[in-house]
Amino acid sequence: MQEEIVSKTKFEEEPESSVWGNFYKVVKWTATNLKFLFVPASRLDDLTIREFNYERNRSKRKFIRRFKSVLTIVGILLVFFIATLAVFPHWLAPYTFADANAVLTGSWGPPSDLNLLGKTKFGRDVLTRLIFGARTSLTVALPAIAFSVVFGVMVGVIAAYYGGWVDAVIMRIIDIFLAFPSLILALVFVVVLGNAFGTGPKIDYIMLAWGILGIPYYSRLIRGNVLQAKELPYIQAARVAGAGNGRIMFKHILPNVIQPIIISVTFDIGGVILSLAGLSFLGFSDTRMIDWGNEIAEGRQYLYIAPWASLWPGLLILLAVLGFMLLGDGLRDALDPRLKNL
Amino acid sequence: MSLLKYIFKRLLAAIPVIFGVMTLTFILSRFMPGDPVLAYLPEGKIDWDLYEQLKRNMGLYDPLHIQYFRYLGDIFVGNWGVSQSIARGMPVWTLIMLKLPRTADIALFSIIIAAAVGIKTGIISASHRNKGRDTVLRGITLVGVALPVFFLGMLLQYTLGYLIRIDGVAIFPSTGFKTIIYTDPPAVTGFRIIDALISGQFYMVTDYLYHLVLPVFCLSFISLASIVRQTRSSMLEVLEQDYIRTARAKGCKEKDVINTHAKKNAMIPTVTIIGLGFGSLLTGAVLTETTFGLAGMGQLLIDAISNSDYWVLNGLVFFFALVFISINLITDVLYGILDPRIRY
């Protein structure tokens, strides 16, 4: 087998480095890789030894395994839908952003030809506000989660790696933060931050509050895995080779324990969107911004007269969170190590 | 004996957490908006001498560490401050105890229904894996996990409370605890259903239960969804184990296999989820009470923030944390009872 591989290795002459030569190389690389990914039993003729070993150890096809379940495809489509709404609102919305914030006539009007989903408080179009609301949800969720993942992973890895009193102190502090129900602590944080900076609650403080509140969760999540990975022999080997603590922590342990974090991130984006909706529904988020929760809170008094103003934002919250949760479920099934040999 | 030692160790571990929680609430309360002294003064022109005197009496001029230790002492004694704006002059502890039974009604009903129905449904879903029942249940629970509580509440309010009417009267009342013109029974325990039962006014019992249906359904649906999902996945893991295969090979009936062998082992992660679900139940209670217009602890929290009544806010946040810590303690103890490996 080994001789076959070595003899099949073709040493191509380097083509002249023109633009078309490089372009052809890229196209050929993409085509062969696509063929390998999508056609299940195809083999590549010109695998080098290194690529062969790489393929043997880690199958690229697990990305395609994710598409096996219908629900996961639905989740990916939903996430794309929400992301498209968030990134391209000015092209997709029937009215402009200024119109979505203006004071027009005909408040709480029924759905008509001009306003497909009806009108809300000051005669603004519901559909436009829904589309701009997607942008707000993702804008708050993604930086908050990025903040909590980065700092949570650092704190968790440091706590679990050093052990001893560092671990005990950090774990106590994390327990204190986890002793509160999250929405209540977030509520208090947003109010406190808004007051400390002199203004009312603003979108930056909401992001910061959710970022800080996510740190204990990720620290605890990664701490268990790091505690297990710390005992493995390759860590001792790295130390013998002369690696310092920082290098071992972030170059050796971290890539191997990151997997549950990835799954948790997708679930958590849904969670933050849901919690942001709850916060705005109670009226404690930035009321100037177009947010689904704010829509529901405004339309609540007119629920019987104009249900379209409150029920469509709620449905969209459901779709957004559902999409991320389906995506997380699909990722978790795809990355499950027990299914690696299938 | 080692179960008692385990419980004792858990209690000891909870004490520094409680201290930390008190410290955190103290730090947060010092940054709250609103001036407590200003709310304490009578209306009208502000008498600055009285302001200074009150501030000195309340101890707000002392150095921070002295304030902190006085705060700790007050909490232990039970003097959690006096409410300023919501109910002027009422001690915070009394206010919380007044509103507690109303939230406890909803929360206890929801958790009991969610746990009982959820575990049973999860087991059914796992035993009929990938067949019709399982697919339908998975779809429903998936929607239930992603659903905001207030959206479900408003949907139910609109459809069952307004759209669908029999003879012009809606099926379920959409807001409130009771029909307004009825009077409360005399308060013996504080829990109104028990009070109504004691005083013999059965029409009040049915009235309370009738008004509780929609809020309890909302809250329990959300908790139910996550409990069913967790039970299903842990049940599937247990059913793949070797000892289940042995039990089946020995000729056990399927229902005995599930009830006697599999169920207890599958309960362990579910108990954790139920304990965590209690925390989300508290937050859900805040949202549900706002949606349905019930005057419980959640509504009290919102009012306290809106009116800058920071003694009440302090006491309430601390109370929520205490409840959550005790629920986690009970969950840990249940964990130890269910899985003997943990205690040794």
C-alpha cells in the first residue's frame, strides 16, 4: 500500500507563475476537492503521503453528513434567512429606514396592499420593522457571545490548568454569578450600567451585560474538558520538550477541547436572541431601537384590535431561535465522535 | 451515613456562594439609579437639612466597608430595608412575603405538571424512537424550546381569550387572578386556594383555578419542552447499554425493562435540567406575570426598577438568588440519592 502511494505521487513541474496558471491551479484544486466531497466513493489519484495521512485521520465528509437530516437543512435555511434579513434590510424592506421610524398616519391599520402585514404604532409598516429588527437581534447577539466565549474560554482554561487555589477562587466567583436567574441579573446589570454612565439603557450596555453574564457558563463548560485533557501524556511530552505554560494551554490543550464550545455557541445565539426579546418586552432595553421585543411591548395594548403588530414579531423570534437551535442540533449530531466510523 | 456527609458538604459549599451573592447585591445596589433619601422625604419643596439628617441616619455617609458590614448584619437579622416608593413604609420582607404566594402558586403548579408530564412523555418518546409519536413530540418540543414565553401567552390570550367565544364569553380569562368583584377569602396561609378551601368558598377555588389555567400552561409548556428533550436523549443513551440488553435477553417484558431498569438511570441528567428549569421558571414568571397582569414577585421586580425603589430591588434579587441556590442544593441531594456513585 505504501509503495503504491509513493509511486503514484506525481511531481508536477511548476507552471510559469502567470495569472492564468494560478487561476487554473485554483480551479483544478476546487474541482477535485468538490468531487471528493460530494461523490462518496471517489479517490484522488495524486494524493501525497501527507495528504493521505491527513485523510486517514480526519474525514472531511463529516461536513456532508450534516445534510442527512431534513431538520438540519431547515435550520440552515432559517439561519440564512435571518442573516439575509439582517445584512440586506435596505434592499429587502418595502419602506425605508426613515419611514420605519417616522410618524405617519393610520396607526394600527389592518393589512392592506400597501402594508402587507399591517401598521403599527405611528402608522409605521410592520414588515419593514420586522426586517430591521433582525439586524438588531444579530447585532446584539454576536458580539455578546464573542465576548463571553473569548473571555470565558481564557478564564476556564487558566482555572482548570493551574488548579489549586486559582481554580477554587475562580470557581467560587463563577458559582456566585450562576446563582442568579440570568434574566434578572441581566436586567439589574443593564439598569446599573445605564445609570453608571449617566444615560439610560443603551444597546452597548445590553451587549456588555450579556457578554459578562455568558462568561461563567463557558468557563464551567470548558473547565471539565480541560481537567480531563490535562492528564493526557502528550501534555507531559510537550512540557518535556520545553513548552511553557502558556504555550501548552493555548496551543496544545485548547484546540482539543473547543468542540463543545462550538455547539454551545449556536445554541447560545438563540438563547441571547430570546433573552434580548424578553428584556425588551419588559421595557428595559433601548427603546429607541427597532427590536422585536419592543414591537411586542408596544403592540400589546392593542392586542385585540391589531394583533398583527405584536404577533408577527413574536413569530419571527420563534423562527430565528428555532433556526439556530436546529443548526446546533445538526452540528452536535455531526460532530458526535461516536458516529465517526459511519 | 455518607449521604448525610454529602448533604453536609454541599451545604458548606453553598455558604461562601451566599456570601458572594450578598456582596454582589450590595455592590449592584450602590449603583442603582434613584436616590433613596429623596424618595423618603415628603412631597413638595425639599428641606435640605432634613435630607442631610435622614442621610446621616440611614448611614449613607459612613465609609463603604462599614456600610457593607451593617448591610450583612441587617440581612441576617431580617431587616431588609423599608420600601420607599412602592408601598411607603412597608418593610421589604413583609412585601416579599405578601407577593410570594401568588408567584408560588403559578411556579409550583407549573413545575409539578412539567416534571410529571415531561418525564412520562420523554420515556414514551424514547421507547417509540423515530416512529409517529416520537416525531410529533420532537416537533412540538423543538418549538417549545424556541418559543418565547410571552409570545405563547399573548397567542393564547388572543385566541382563547378573545377570538373563540361561546355566547359572547371567552373560554379562558386573559388577565388577572380572579373576577374583580369577588372578594378574597380571609388570609390564613396566604395561599389563596388553600384559604378558599379552608373557609369553604368553593366557588372561589374554581375561580382561582380557572384564572390560573393559561399562565400555568404557558410556563409549564416551556419547561416541559426541555425536560422532554433531555429525558428522551438520556433515555436513548441508557437503552443502548449492555444491562438493558441483558434484561431483554432474560425475557423481561418491555415495560418492566423501562420502568425498573432504565428509568432510574435516565433520571440523573433530567433532575439537573429540572433544577435549572426552576431558574428559568423564575424568569418565566417575571415575563408571564407581565403578560397576564398578575401581581406577583415578577411584577414587584419590574415596579421596583421602574420606581427606583432599591431596597425592594436588593431584597428581591437576593431572594431570587436564595431560592435558586436552595433549588440547586435540593437537586444535588437528589442527584446523590439517585446515583450512589456520587456520594462515595
